Amino acid sequence: MLFRAFYALPKSIVGPSGTPVNALLGASNLIVREVEIHAPRAVVLCFGPDAASYRTELYPAYHADREEVPDELAPQWADSRDFFAAFGWTVATSESLEADDLLGTYARQEAEAGGQALLLTGDRDMYQCASDRITVLYVRTGSKGAEEVTPDEVQRRYGVDPEQVPDFIALRGDPSDGLPGAKGVGPKTAAELLRRHGSLEDVLDNATDEPRPKLRAALLDAREDLLAFKDIATLRDAGVKLPADSPTDWVGAAKAARDRGMNRLAKRLEQHAN
């Protein structure tokens, strides 16, 4: 969210010290908008390493082409914990697991406890979490807010069920993560194979019977890599505990925003406090 906001808003948006605050402003606006719409019982923001070691060990090229944190973003990143904590939100961090692992675990635990979870993300990998109790809020640009992605919507978009998303990613590939997928396999072929066989493992076990020579060769030649890609795309259990009910602290949030020169945001937050 911070990266997305950093590139969406101009770096000329600065705080009293003259350093950019565009990432903090943009990210908080995105989150606040969904809090206003959905009024969640608690908000958890998740941080983790860009590329967890367990994933790079499976495939060294994973996230290899990701850029470093820009100089203008680094101080905002460092300030993000204090800033978001002032909203009364939980800031969860892992040194070994990625943010998506934490997000998925929190969402699943809320669902298992009988609640409804909203998963705000710009990562389509998280479609695997969609269920009758978990809705993925997929971030998009503009003023319409996030798109609600349900299991039916995952099926409409990808042609597979949410639990098949890691299998789908393995076959189709994911350029943003550096995963090439199976040679020559696009989204339609990936979905077709999974509808026919159910899982990546069954696709590979039946690859010798595939009548299309190029596809058969692609599946047989890349078997171990494809299994690794699925493992990479599958979320890990982060072992976190559910947060207590904690409504947004609009007064504290407004002060944190005003201290950083975000006066328009501060005014918006103060209106909720009155």
C-alpha cells in the first residue's frame, strides 16, 4: 500500500520538515475509506520482508527484480508504525514471513472465530483467501474504493476456485514475483487444466496423457519447478492471535496527520471524532 501510494501521489507532498509524506497520506486515505464504508471491529496492518527466505530457497529468482525502497520512501516507511498506531490500529510485523502470510492468517482466524474478515490488498495472490467469511478488497486507483472479490468473483476472473489459486499461479506464472510458470501456458490453459484435473499435482501426474505435445513437454520438463512455484504461492500460517475490538481513534489519528502536515486528512478524521 505504501509503495502504491508513493508512486500514485507526487513527492512534492511534504511535511513540516520538508520530507515527503505522500506514501503515508495515500495509504491512510485508502484504508480510511474502507474503514468508513465497513466499520470493522479492528484494523491490522501487516509488514514483513519483501522476499521470505523460505521462498527464495525454493526458487532463487523469486522477487529478484524487485526494486529497492526509494530514498524518499525510506523515512516514511520508518515512520509508518508510529503513524498508523496513532489511529488505534494494530501494526503486525514478522521477520521471517511476508505480509501476505500474516494477512491470510488473520483473515482465516477471524473467519474460524465466526467473524467476517476484509482483506485489503493490491496482490491478486490473496484471492486464494476468498470464502463465505472472507472478502478480498482489491485496491484500485480512482475514487470508487476497493473491489469486493468473493469466491464467485475469483471463479469469474480466473476460472478456478479460490483454493486453486496457488495451482493457477504456478501454471500461469506471476511476472511480478519472478515466477515464469509452465512454458506456453497462459491463464485460459491453466484454468482448463485445473478444471479437468483439480490440482497441480494431478495435472503433473497425468501429463504423459496430455495430447498436446508442446504442453505435455512443458509440464513434464518443469515438474519440480512448478511444484516449487505452488509452494511459493501458498500462504503460510503466521501463528498470530486475533486482535481485541479496537475502534479507530479518530482524535489520535487527526493529531498524527496534522503533525505531519496532512491538514486535509486531519480535518476529515476530526469530523468522525465529533
